[in-house]
Amino acid sequence: KFLLQRIIALAIVAAALLSLIIYSQTRPVRAYVSGVIEVDEIRLGSRVGGRVRDLHVSEGDSVETSMALVEFEPFELNEREQQAIALLAESEASLKKFMAGMRNDEIAQAKARFNRAAAELSLVQAGPRPEEIAAAQNRLSAANAEFLLAQRDNKRTVELYEARSIPKSEFDQSSERLESARAQVDLRNNELKILQSGSREQEILAAKAAVDETQAAWQMAQSGYRVEDKEQAAAARDAAKAALDAIRQQKKELVLRAPSHGVIDALDLQPGDLVAPNAPVLTMLSRDRMWVRAYVPQRFMQLAVGQSVRVTLDSFSNRDFTGRITFVSGQAEFTPSNVQTPDDRARQVYRIRVQLDGDLEMLRPGMTANVWLESLKGQ
């Protein structure tokens, strides 16, 4: 009887073992891989840098897009901006002047200069008037008369001086009057010759040059400024505007703003700290995109970008999330140590990225997630 009981017990155990073996060979394989939730890590900095004036956030704070995070001292940027504004106004005024051309009163002034130069040329070409020559002749005649009178007086003075009737001083005065009268005759004679010979050739050429110069200035005033002058003024205006835009862009860099919705991950600053230009000053984790990085074995290489998958998390066991495959590696790699797959025999896997959809506010980077691939059989 005891032997019979042992035989029955062994038969039951053998049947149980056989059933387990059969079940293990026929049970469905749960097709999923485990991965980790990741987000974009953004290292923010300023292209200007400088001294920190205000801090609006701390580590762990949630921020929204365009929210001010850090503010820097403007230093001399405000003064440079005012200077650039003044230079831009000056260049715009210069451009308007060249585009508008000469004013009417400037054109009239240029015309008046031309008319005066033309009149002066006519005077030079015409030479002295007959009345001027006649007046010069009369002045010469008067000078000759004065000279004759001085000669007679001097002759009498000489006779009296030789007779010792007058002092030497009176004799000297008479001689000086005679020489003065002779000089006046020479002077008036030269004046008459100059008037009779007319204008010199050099004077006529100089007057013609003045007419040509004033005429060219008048025509230039009528036609306005040259195209090259307008282009130069426009280029100066554009350069001044570009300089002002550059300064204003630098002023925008004085306020460090959040590029997206996220969380401040690392911040080691205090008001008064000096920050170098183009140096990261804080790190934030963007919450706009979340994805699961996972590795799948070769037997699931029917995966394609755009396919939908189900995602579950240990932290939220009662809720499923929807994901979309956005990346599939084109080259296999050895299984990383932190990857769990249902098939331990798979030693080479392919990295995939699954973009999570829906409300993701409760999720955090670093959470473990399971990407279920069983639904891909139908796809």
C-alpha cells in the first residue's frame, strides 16, 4: 500500500511537471521592452553676459515659455543705444536731403552767382568806358599844369636862393613840390595808358573761368544730387540702422528667458555674480517633449517610424499612455546592461525613440517605462 501511494504521488508530480513544460512552450510571449523617460536638456546662457542683477527662479521651479529667468546689468548699452539712435537720425536726414535735391532758394542763389560772373565778364571784355578815358586825360592835363606851375616856382626859387634872398628850407620845399608834380604827371600818364589798352588777356580768361564755374554750379543745383551721393547716403543710413539693431539685440540678451515650458534643473548664481558671454548659466529640462529611449531585439525589426505603441509606467500602473515611434536605429548594438527584454537570448538590439502623447504633466525624466510591441503585429 505504501508503495502504491508513492507511485501515485510520483505520477502526480510527473503530470504536473509535464503540464508546466507544455504551458511554457505554448503560453504567449509578452512582447515589451523597458526603457527610460527622457526630455530635452537645455543649457541657457547670454551672448552678452555681465553682472547678474536679478534672479527670478530657483532650482526646481516650473517655468513657462518666455518667462524671465535671469537679468543682467545693462552697463553702457543704454548710452550706446542713444548714440546709435542719434546717428541713425542724422543719416536719415542726410538721405532725405539728397533725395529731395536742392531747394528753390539754393537754385536761385546759384543762378545769381552765374549772372554776376557773366556781368563781370562783359565788363572785362568791354574794357574802360570813354568817359573813364576822358576823365583820365583830364587828370593828366591837370597834372601837367601843376607840373608847369611847379617848374616856374622852382625857377624863381633857385634865382632867389642863389641871390641869398631866401633861406635854404624854402629852396628845399620848392624842389620837393616840383618832384611831386613830376610824379603826378607820370602817374596820370600811366593810368591813361592802362585805360586805353583795355583789359588784359589773363583778366578775361579768369572772368570766363568764373562764368563756367558758376554755370556748372547752377546746372548741378537744377539737376539735384548725383546717384552716387544718394546711394552713399542710403548705405550710411542702412549701416546706422544695422548698428542700432545690433545694440537692441544685445539688450534683449540682458534678460535670459525660458525657450519652452519646463523645470529649472541646475542654477548656481547669485545677484552680483559676473557671467562670461556665451557661457551657460543654468540648465532646464523642457516639458514640451518627452520620449522613451528603449532597445528592441532583432525579432521586432518590423518597427517603422510613425507606428503607435502602448506605454505603461510602474509609477502609474492603472493608466496606459500612447506613444509614437520617431526613431529607429539603423545599426545594431550589444545589449546595454540596464536593458530588460523578455528574450534573454537576444544579445544585439536596436535603439528606438518613442514620443509620448497626451497629458504628461505627472511624468518626470528618469522614470522607467514599458513599451508594448504586441500591437505592432496587427500593424
